[in-house]
Amino acid sequence: MKLLFASQNQHKIKEVSEIIPEHFELLGLNELNFNEEIPETQDSIEGNALQKARFIHDKFNLSCFADDTGLFIEALNGEPGIYSARWSKLDPKFPNNIEKALVKLKGKENRKAYFKTVIAFINDKEEELFEGIIHGRIIESEKGKDGFGYDPIFIPEGYVQTFSEMPKEEKNRISHRALAMAKFIKYLKEKY
């Protein structure tokens, strides 16, 4: 079964391609020569994932899924949340998102945070949502070279390594995206 992943993020596509069963053919937007902006104007992770999936489904008329992910930091009232990918772009004082998080958390004891991913799947008959959440904490400086986004400063609960320090296989087994994907894949296997 062909599945279109409504993403241009090569890190995400690679991560998902390593999780998805082999009998599904994963296509990214680059393979369809699509490199326009996909709208993300909703006020929730769920809303953004659905908006992206609907937009791409309407454009290509293919079964597709989109995801949206946010990092929610307790001491920052849930920031960056839905703005996780573009947080520092909204504030020119900070060249990157990690720096902004570390500066805003300086001196704060509460470092609790969680990642939330929602996958929205759409075909001609249905729309479904799948959620993955992983709790953890933000450390005081970056550790690790792998991963992307906030991975170098996030240590999941029950672990001592950041997502960036973990072997890829381990991260792909426990991450928020992996948890949402596991629910999505279970659904696909049962339905298709």
C-alpha cells in the first residue's frame, strides 16, 4: 500500500521509514516534487496535523498522513507547544530553539517537559488521529550529536541519555513519534 507522508522534513521521513513495516511504500512530498508551504494555522497539535493531512489529500487525492509535534515545558506554561519548530523565529533575540529553551529555563528547578506527536490519517473514506506522548526533562546543556530539534536537551523519563545520545533504534522504539506510529501502524494492519 502506498502511503504519502505529508512532510518535507527529511529527518522525520527517515525516522518514520525505519519504523513502518516493509509492505507499505512510504512516499514523501519531495518525491512528488512538492515543496510549497503547508498551512499550520490551528491552535492545537491535533488541529495542525489534520490541517496538513487535509491540505495534501485534497491536492494529490492519495491516502496520506501528516504529523505535528510539540514540546511542552511545564515551567514555561507549556511553551513552545504548537510553535516548537518555529519558536526562535518568532523571537529574533534567539538564533535557535534550543538556546531559547535553555535561556528561559535558566535558574528554574522544574525541568519537566513532554513531547506530544499526533498523526492524522486521511483517505477518501475516513479521518483518524493517533497520539504519542513521552514525558521527561530538559537538561542544562546539549548532549549528543544525533537526532534533531530538541533531542539534545531532552531526557525521557526512566533514561539517563538524551534522545540525541541514544542509539537510533532505541529512540525509534520509545519516542513520542514511535508511540503514535505504533498506534497508526496497528490500525493500518487491522484495516488494510
